[in-house]
Amino acid sequence: MTEFEPKIVAFVCNWCTYAGADLTGTSRIKYAQNVKIIRFPCTGRIDFMLLLKAFGEGADGIIVSGCHPNDCHYTSGNFHARRRWIMFRGLLDLLGIDIRRIQYSWVSAAEGAKWADIVNSTVKTIRELGPYTDYAKVAGYLEKEVKE
Amino acid sequence: MSKIGVFICHCGENISSTVDVVRVAEETGKLEGVEFSTDYKYMCSDPGQTIIKQTIKEKGLTGVVVAACSPRMHEPTFRKACQEAGLNPYMCEMSNLREHCSWVHDKSEATTQKAIDLVRTLVEKVKLNKPLYPIKVPVTKTALVLGGGIAGIQASLDIANAGHKVILVEKDPSIGGHMSQLSETFPTLDCSQCILTPRMVEVAQHPNITLWTYAELEKLEGFIGNFKATIRKKAKSIDENICNGCGHCTTKCPTKKIPSEFNTGLGTRTAIYVPFPQAVPNKPVIDKDNCTYYQKGKCKICEKLCPTGAIRFDQQDELVELEVGAVVIATGFNVMQPSGFPEYGYGKYKDVITGLQFERLASASGPTLGEIRRPSDGKIPEKIVFVACAGSRDPAKGIPYCSKICCMYTAKHAMLYQHKVHGGKSYIFYMDIRAAGKNYEEFVRRAIVDDEVNYIRGRVSKVYEENGKLIVKGVDTLLNAKPVEIEADMVVLASAAVANPGAEELAQKMHVSYDSYNFFSEAHPKLKPVETNTAGIFLAGACQAPKDIPETVSQASGAASKVIILFSQNELSREPVVAVVNRSAPPVYSTCVGCFMCASACPYQAIGEELITDRKGNVIKRVAKVNPGLCQGCGTCVAFCRSKSIDIDGYSNEQMYSEVMALLNND
């Protein structure tokens, strides 16, 4: 039996984490292939419904990463994102969604090695958690509720 | 119906060595809406771009995906190529196969599959891209230069000589920076003051330069071409327009024992002071923390003595708002205090000093008028030990990077010592000699051969005092690691060059990136060394990384030329990646409900209100409206909008959802 290869989507901001991931590349630091990046202008842009969409489409894990506090290219987008994450996390937990599958972090443009660490540790965590089949159940249940 | 062209780059072998590019082109060519796909060795080269241009014309492509390096590197290149072929540049997207795939993974099926997934994601995005047109904004042709060291001086003079207004802001009472503290400069040994002070005077007299010393940046808002800066002009407690710089006040001030910053604590100054005799402007300021009047409420001797009546004890800090089009950051560096290295005894023994302190001892304007004398007893040292890399290249206790200037200035110090103290003996403990620069290696050879400086390759383990001598214990690694012990009279530590203490705060005020050492980050390490990630803000000098004078001056001129390029146009084209509130036909007009959550989230106050009226002028609806001149395109408002009425061009909801879906549906 082949090892479970999780599908992980990374939602990152253009200015810090995307540049940080570029630095990982220029530094030739290797990491797992499971994580694929989607570029946003800012973590403030990341509508958390997109995360649910990703789970709905079969993602096993998600990384959200942007600039460190106070380093946001747009002054405060990352603070909005952080606050949103705090609210969202509680809400998801309440709904029965496994929040261990979402890794929220800060990676600056100078932290190429940190990005590789985050990718590898997230892949490890998600691999241990296994495929996210539960989401389909939860989402299916919600759909039923709405219909009734 | 979309007709997308997919162009896969080999990047020499950078991508093709781990990703099967032919297969990526083959697989992505099968995607719905993809008209054409190919691979080529160097897409960014002229023939590569020609392939793209020709295909756009021949196949009538409606969108282009270039799968190559990071879009942060070549997105402008390929967008320009598309534009030249008649396609709107915003119909071109880049898929990052190099930095995010081929360089970080080994060659395998999974790597190629990831590349296919990444390209497919961007293909789906491009299908939903729409043509965008640059936004025109006016340019304020005044530059703000922060820092009056040699970098700031050079940048100011270059911009001013091109005919533009410059406001030079310096936090200290005089311009000149670290260069004014230096004795002589390597590799020519010409006196630092002799080459610097004429420049300082030129700055003060230039009709296009407004010089504000004793001032600091308080706030910076706005964007390229249209910044609004708030400068705090600290109270000097003198009226500069009346003061004629006679200096009576500084000679009679009763508080005389304040360690002089300019002389790195080796000399003293008064509470009302001019930092050094050649200061520009040559007018004093009152140091409120040390002034008897400010501290105890009595004294005012300077006020009584001043022949022009220029002293103003009631002067307050003044906040000035400025409109500027560009900013050059030239705030320089700092010297690490080697107190974290108790083995060197800095702070414990008076005759253990830093390199910068040695500069003051060797300087003709210094506390000893250029004679090398021990700070403890004023004796001329017969044996002197220099310790290179005191803090640099030391990840455990100091900083991991190389401070770059120390090898050269240590060689210079030893030379100056040999020239000034005949018969003296000098020793340099070093790790490596890094003398890469024009005439640098020759300079070091001169120190070794002509001036007989003893270079010892090894580290110092301990410095301690015994019978009035400093015993330096170290090791010579070139002689089978033989221990060395030198009875020295003075020890000079080449302490590391570090970022200024306020650098992080300043970077945050200006929204520019900085690295883990608090040096400001350039936009690209090779191709954009003077730009920052924030358009319109440029870097010059050692605030970016440790640099010597020639490098600093080159970078300052580079930054100045970037500013001049910016000012050469009356209008500036801005990226049209901005938020837009939707509008639709009556009776809906817009799905915006006017809650203005977006306006409260916007960091730029770019969202205002718009009243939708009927023909008679009756208000039908109150909705949000984005000012595209102020919007920077962060998209925070988009995530906030409850009715999904505000969207951002280039990163729209539709585009982002389709990216997520495309990324995951690879079955």
C-alpha cells in the first residue's frame, strides 16, 4: 500500500510568504510536493469561505500565511486576517470541523527555511491525521439541515 | 470562448532538470480552453518572447500563462511582451515552476504532477481575467531623504542637481554621519573630513535642498508619487535664523562633562553644543536631558551670554506635513557594543576600545588631536592588538553575517598606528582577510609588507589586565594551533556593524520590509538593489547592509537616479489592481447595502460613499465607492464584504474560487 499523500493548499500573501517561498527556492531548500501555493495580495484578502471551498473540493489540509504583525505591506491586512482566523477557528470547531488541519502562520520574505519547515511539519501532521473524509459527512449534514 | 496559450520555460536546466517540461506542456495543452502549449529553453530571452508574441498574433490568444520563474521576477517582462503583441498585459499570468517547484523538489513523477497542477490553476484563473488599464496619478516632484550621512548627502545632491526639490532630514544636530567621525579612509588614506565636509557645505547651500537637522520622520502615508510625510522637528531651543554660530554659549555652558557622541565617549561636550567644529549647520542645540535649566529650573547662562538673543527655552517640537513623491532611506548603521563578549574586557578595561573609538583617536579633530594615546593614562601604546570579527561571523554570540568593512579598516588602523607611533608593534588577530575591492588586497599587502603589521590567524580567547598591561591570549592556527600571548598596551575590537536601534520601527512606519537583522530589504537582491518592495521608496547605504564608502556612494547615486526617473514624468501609471464596488441595472443598481464595513477595514481611507439618484435627483441608494487613486489593492475590504458587492480586479472572488477548484481537481 502506498503512503497517503495529502493534498494541501497554501493561501499566502504576495509580499511576505510568497517571497519567503521564493527564497526557499533560491536557497534550494527541499520540501514535500504536497503543498501548492495560491497567491493573494494580502492575507487580509483571504475570505475564509475559500478555505471551506478548498475542503469541499477535497483538500486534506490548509496553510494560511502572511507577514508578521506590523510588517504588513498594507499596514493592517494581516491583523484583520488574524482576527478573522480567531473568530473562524472557534466557529469551525463548533461545526465539528477539524481545525488541526489548518495551519496559520507568519513567514517573512527573509524566512525561506521557515517556510520549508512549515510545509514539512504540516504535511507530517496531515499525514498522521489521514484523508479528510469527515468533511464530506459534515458538509452533507449541513446541506440536509439547510434543505429542511 | 477562451483561447489560452501556455508557455513552459526550461529556465536553462533550472526547471527541466527536475520537471518533465514536455509532459507539462502536453498535459496542459489538453485543458479546456487551451489553444496552444509549448516549451522552450529560455522563455524570457528574446526568441522566447518572440514565440509568445507570434503565437498571440497567429492564434488570436485571449490569455497567456507563462510557467517559469517567480512572477515577482519576470511578471512585468512577460506582461510587456503580451502588450507588444496587442494583448492586454493583465491577461497574462505566471505560474511559478522554478522557486515553488523545480528548485524545492527532487526529480520525480510527483514533481511533474505538481507542475501540471500549478499551471492548470493559473489557466483557470486567466480564463476569468479581464483587461485592465493603468491608473494615472500625478507625481509630486519633491524627494524626501532620510539620513544625512554620506549616502543621504550624495542622494540629495544628485536629485537636487537634476533640478528637483529635496528635503533632507537628519536626526542628529549635524549632517555628516559616521563618515565625519572617520580619520582616514582606505585604500587611499585620504582624510575623511577633507572629502566629506565640502559636500556637507554644498548640501547646506544648494538652492534645491532644504536641510532639517535634529528632525525625524513621524509618519508616512500615501503611495508612490503622492506620499504625505509628517516630520518632527525636535526643539533645538535656539532660533536658527538669529543664531550666528559664534559659540560663546558652548564655551561658557557649566555642564561640561557629558560624554560626546561624536567622539564615541572619548571626549566630553557641553549641554548646549555643536557636535563637532565642522558641523553643518554650525549652530548649537540644547540637550534637554543634560541641561541644568531644563533639569533643575535654574541657569540660563547661555541666554544671558548670547549676543544675538537666539536662545529659546520655550521652543516646542514642531510637526510639519510634507507632500513628497519619493523617499530615499539612508539612515545608516550602528556599531555593536562588544559588551556581550566579556572575554575581550570591553567596558571593564579602559584601554579596550572599539574600531570607531580608534578612528576618533587617530583623527586630527579627535580628543587627542590625532595622537594615538591610551584612554586610561594618555600614554602612547608600544604594543597594540587588533581583534577582527569581534561579533561578526559569530552565530553563537554575535551576528552570523560578515560586517564587510572591518578587514579593511583594521588594516588601515594598524597602518595608521605604525605611521604615527614609530617603533610600535601591532598585531591583528583575524579569521580570514576579506579584501575584495579595487586596490583593497594591495592595501592589505602594504600593511603586512611595508608597515610590518603582524597578522595572526586565530581567535582571541581572553584579555585581562596585569601590571598595567593588557594580556591578550589567543591562538595561532597556522602554527599548529600554538597558543599566543601578547602583552599589549591597547586592544582595538573591530566590532560588528549592525542595524540602527530604530530601524525596525522606521521600517514599520514606512511599510518596507526588513530582514532578521533589521537591515532594510531591497526589492530584489540582484536586479533591484536600491528599490524596496514599496514603490517610490528607495534605499541607499548601510541601512540595507554593511557597506564601505565607495559602495554607499554608488548606491546613493543609484537611488537618486531612480528618483530622477520617477520625477521625469508628470503622470505615473499605477497598477490597476484595485477594488471595485459592483453596479448593475435598475432596480438593483448595486448589491451593496451600504453597511460600510469595507470603509472601516480599509487601511488607506480609499472607500467613500456614493449616492445613486434617479433622473430627478432623488436618492435611491447609498453605496460604497472606491477611490482608485488611493486604493492599493490589498483586498481586505473584499473579504469583509457581507453581500459580496466589492471585488478586486486581478484577484476577484471568481478567480480565486476557480483557482482553488482547479488546484484540487486533478483526477
